Amino acid sequence: MSTPENHRKYWRANLKLVFCCLLVWFIVSFGCGVLFVDELNQYKIGGFKLGFWFAQQGSIFTFLILIFFYAYRMNKIDSKYGVQEGDD
């Protein structure tokens, strides 16, 4: 049954998920690629310094993983609150 309280809980869960995904992406892209680059550059991955790798590749890979994670979690949230897509 669709109630205003159910809608609020659904959107609260959705916004919480979006915020968490954006936070992870920010930490990986800005934190690892800019703020902590000197500490990460002490290590190498594939012949490149880790800070450089995060700035060039790591944030993109993280973003792609977060897209799939978001879709998976939203399907779970949709099912929980009864707003999943139908099999039309």
C-alpha cells in the first residue's frame, strides 16, 4: 500500500544511498587523487605511482562500480517499498 509515510521512507533511503555513493566517489577521486597523493605515491601499481593511478584511473573505476552498486541497491529498495518496475 502506498502511503505518504512510505514515500518519505523510500526517498530517505534513496537519498541516503546517493549520499553514500557520492561520498565514496569524492574520497576516492579527490581524497586519493589530490589530498593523499604524496602518501599514496610511495606505492606503485602497474609501474605507476598509486596517487597518479587513482587520479587517472581509480576514480573512473570506482564511479563505474558505484553505478552498478547503486542499481543493485535501488532494486532492493524498490522491492522493499513496493515500487519496483513491473513486467509489463
